[in-house]
Amino acid sequence: MPINPTTLKALIDTQITNETVDFAITPIALAEVLTNKSTNVTTDAASDTKYPSVKAVKTYVDDIFTPIYKIFIEQSSTSNPTVTVLKNTSGLTFSITREGVGVYRITFSEIVLTNINLKLNFNSNAYNVPIFTSDNLNLFVDIYIKYWNGTTFVASDDVINKAVAEIEFI
């Protein structure tokens, strides 16, 4: 049996009105609840109500795919450096020793089977030149520190004091 066009129009108008009202209410009902926003995916991993920010996701993914070991180094005279770990997403442990004048060794707890990218930021205005070498198995990295004395580069201690080293495993 055919539907009367007037009845059909009334049904459509009613449906559109209902959907318009639902649509108007829905954004308010679905508004972001800021207390549920997570800035740390690892900390909030067990939550079913929290959702991560873009930065939290990026940090989490970067840490998985580019493990980092970042340290603050303090050293004076001929003593071994002391280290404060700022970040370690590598799963490895490290030690740092003074091997000689201006020579420092970072030893890894196990063989590293990836390329190593080492950055060293000095807290000094001198012209420092770090030279990095590693063994064939990537068990350690030697850092040779030299500074420009106006004539030549000279090996030196104390230059690495208050430096930040960051090792990326890529």
C-alpha cells in the first residue's frame, strides 16, 4: 500500500528533527574530559578510561624504536667520573671510567648489535674536540677529549665535568 506523500514528509521531518536534536546534544555529551588525558603511556598503561596525548604517543614510540641512554657527567682531576642517569630506555647498564689524561670509557653491560650515535655537550666555552672510538663488538666507547690551547689540541681532564652525554642505539 502506498504511503501518502504528506505522511511521508511528516515522518522525514520528524526524523530530521530528532537527529538534529541528537546531534546538538552529542558533542556536549562527548566533550573531552581533560582529567582522562594521559601524558605518559607507560604510567597509564593499565587504564581503560585514559587516552594519550600526541606527545605521549610520540615519546613512547621513540623510546621503543630509538633506545636512549642519557647521563650527566661530573669529573675532576684524575678521578673516575660520577654519573647521574637522566634517561635510560635501552635496557642496558653502563659504567664510565677515566682511562688516562682526557680519555674516558663508557662500557656497556652487553654487546650492542646496533649502530651507536653518541652526542656530548660540554659545559665549557673552550674549543673542545671529542673523538669517539669503539671496539668491534660495541662493548665500549672511548671518548678522547682535547682542547685548543691557541696553538694545538691538548688532551685534558676536567673538560668533561658537567657534560651531558646521550647515546642513541639506531
